[in-house]
Amino acid sequence: MNYTTDCLIIGSGAAGLTLALGLAEKTKVIVLSKETACAGSTNYAQGGIAGVYNIKDDDDSIAAHIKDTCIAGGYLCDEKTVEFVAKNAHDAIQWLIDSGVPFDLKEEKKGDDQSPYHLHREGGHSHRRIFHAEDHTGKSIQETLTALARKHPNITLLENHNAIDLVTTRKLGLAGNRVIGAYVLNNETSHVETICAKFIALCTGGASKVYQYTCNPEVSSGDGIAMAYRAGCRVANMEFNQFHPTTLYCDADRNFLLTEALRGEGAQLKRPDGTRFMQDYDERLELAPRDIVARAIDHEMKKLGADCMYLDISFKEPEFVKKHFPTIYERCLKVGIDITKQPIPIVPAAHFTCGGIMVDNNARTDIENLYAVGECAYTGLHGANRLASNSLLECVVYGKAAATHIMKHLSDAELAPVPDWDESQVTNSDEEVIITHNWHELRLTMWDYVGIVRTNKRLERAMHRIELLKKEVHEYYSNFRVTRNLLELRNLLDVAEIIVKSAMMRKESRGLHYNVDYPNQEEHSGPTILNP
């Protein structure tokens, strides 16, 4: 089946659904999802959404939010972008409230000027400014927006569909470089379909699945970044991969993230012998930015030869812990850990892609009528390290900005025909094991050589292996029918190559990129930009 629409949105998380709902009042929209609409990273975001909503609550300010973001970002953030996002935080949060997201309320409201919402504080933040729905904020946002999208007559949700590649006028040998559609794999029928669209928005999330250990869902395979790069978009700052300091260390539940809000409420990081260690690394202790905390944990594990460190909130009242962190309490209890009585074993894991497809403040990419929103985009907000809970905020602010810009130009855009997918020269594969083997090799290579701590030699080794794997996969892609696993591996190899090239280009250590051979920061630094 082939489709025609005004706007194709690839990705169904907070970014994609914010954009879809912003467009749907006046135009037709198709939202593409690789699995169910709720399978992306938004659904798993625990902490919340950061923003200065009511400065009368305390001495918080938009200026303080901007300052915290730039400090956490290693002063590599684009200050105009940070200001743009921070100033639009109130409207973004109000839109979510109006949409029905059930943010937690204070138990007791004091004074007429205070807002009724209970706010968390997380690492890198100077104030409590994190709106949350218990410890499953992302899930609440995802479910609220998905329900609105499913009810809207102008939104078509195509679940279990994998985007393969963008179709542009340049690829067809025509003038300019305008996006006109996409090829997508229907995972239920295994057939490739075409979608013609006046506008396309990539809202595909990050690429943390390129690493062996990640707290991201299975769909985080860098699809949008890889497709955009192949189509001619610049990408930036892909060397900055955020490793969340605290994910559950347990064979039965390896991908479960433990929200930074735990540390915001006083949870302490400890060695196996019960002693604290963050005082040896940063005066902010457990509330230091994620890059510092992750490196500290990594260093302690290597120094002691330990498999994990521990996060302890058991000294808090049990009812307080259960009330504020019910999901974590229940999840840990299932694997035999009562967090009200014992510390939680933790390790860092790949969590967030701070770089991505270069866009402006309308979310426009280098290709005409192609937009990118959310984790797959590089806006300049995160710099060398993302400040906690700025990610959902970025999704909503730029989703709304993209919707406004597309609506202004909708009447100027025209549909163009997209040629059918040609698979006349390929056959079904009987060697799927090659995909599985190469997948594991890539993820282990990235974890060992391009992880929390890097060296020039490790990066060179990684690049050598990636180049060999790309040759194998390219040959495979050319001869066999596409599958979801093949498409994701192909995209992850492109992203891995971009990450390593970007890391090789940066001759300093800053934020999330730490290279032993260049341990100091350069006096003048800017984004790492790769042209396709």
C-alpha cells in the first residue's frame, strides 16, 4: 500500500506527537512508529520536564535555567538556543497541562502566588524546577498525547513500520535537494511501501543502541540521523554520548534506569564497602552533572575491580520513597531489592545522544521541507552534556515551533511522485546470523573503544572494525530483501562511523567526551560538524 499526506512524521514520541497535534487541526498527518506508538524513549523517561513555570515560588529564574544548562553543557551550548528553549518552557509545560498530563501536585499549597505543582531538583540544577508525574513522567506524557492522537481524525498512526530511506529530488536527479517522500517497511507484511509527503519530520530519537549497555528501548537505533546524513544533511556533536550514571545492575533487568530525581531527593552513591565517594570528584557530590558522576562511577569500578557501585536511599522514610518513586520501588522489588532497606547496585549505561541533525529554531534541516525534532536533532541546547530533564522540554518546544513553521508554508509546498521500491534484483536471506553477529560485534566495539573514557588508539581500532562491518553489511543490503534488523544495523553502522569521526576531530576533553590523550579543554571550542 502506498500513501500520500501533507506531513509525514517519522517517530511517535513526545517530539512527533507534539508536532502532529500542532498540525492536525488544519492538515492531514501520518505518524510512523517502528513498533507500537508508545515504544520509544519518551515512554521510559522517569525524571520529568525542566522549566521555570512560576518564579514566585522561590528565587528561580529563566536566567538561572540558562546558566545551569550552559554549565552542564561544558559551555559548548548555543546560548541563543538555550535562551529560546528556556523562555518557551512555561508555554510548553502549560500545553502539556492543558492536554491532560497529570503532573504531581504539592501536598500543601502555601500562599496565593505559588503554583500547585510539586517540583523535583536533579543533578546540575540550582533549583527545584522539574515537573513530574511520580517517577513515570515520560509514560504519562506519552499516554496522554497518544490518546489525543488516536482520537484525532486528521492523524493516521502507522505502527510497525520501519522507515528505510528518504526520497529527495537530488536522489532522483532533479533540481535542488527537496524531500518528497520516504520508503518504509511494513513489518507485518514484510513489503516496502512508499509515502509521498509535502513535508517530512524526523522524530526518531537517539542512537544509544549502538552501545552494548544502554537504558534505552530497542528502537533507539539512530534511524533518523543515519537517513538524514545519507540524504545530505549535516550532523554535529555526535561525539557527545551521554551515559546515565545509574542504571540497575541486575541480569534480570539490565536496561532499567534509576532516575536522577533519586539523587535529587538525597540518595547517596557508595562503594561496595558502604563508603561514599563523590566527595573525591566534585563539590556538588551526587548532584554534579551526569558526565562527572558517570566518570566517577566508572573510575571507582575500575580502581576497585568492582562490577558495580551502589545507590542508597534506604535512610529515607519508607513511605516517602514509595510515594515519590513507586515504579522504581516495584521494579526493584521484583528482582529482590527493597530500596527502602538496602542500596541498589548500579552501573552507567548509554542514555542520550547530545548531537544529531543540524536544525534551526524552526527545526529545519539542510534539506528543503525536511525537519528534525527531539533527540535526533542538534539544536545547540545540550552542548557537551545534556542537563537533566531538558530533553522532554526540547521535544515540546521544537515540536510546537516546527508545527508553526510548517503551517505557514503548507500552501507553498507541492506533492511529487515517488518511484516504487525496486526489489527485483534481491532475494530472501538464509544467513540472518550474519546480522546478529555483526550487531553484537559493533555494540561491543563501541562500548570498549568509544565509551566513557577514550584514547586515540581505541578510536582508530573502532574505526577499522566499523569500516569492515560496513562493507559486509553493504554487500548484504545490496543482495537481500530488507528486514528490520538489517535496517537498524545499517543505520547504527552509519551512526557509529559518525561518532568515531567526530571523536577523532575533537582534540580536547570536554563534557561527555573524555580522551586520555587530550585531557585538557581547549580555550576556544565549538561544535564538531560533519558534512555528508
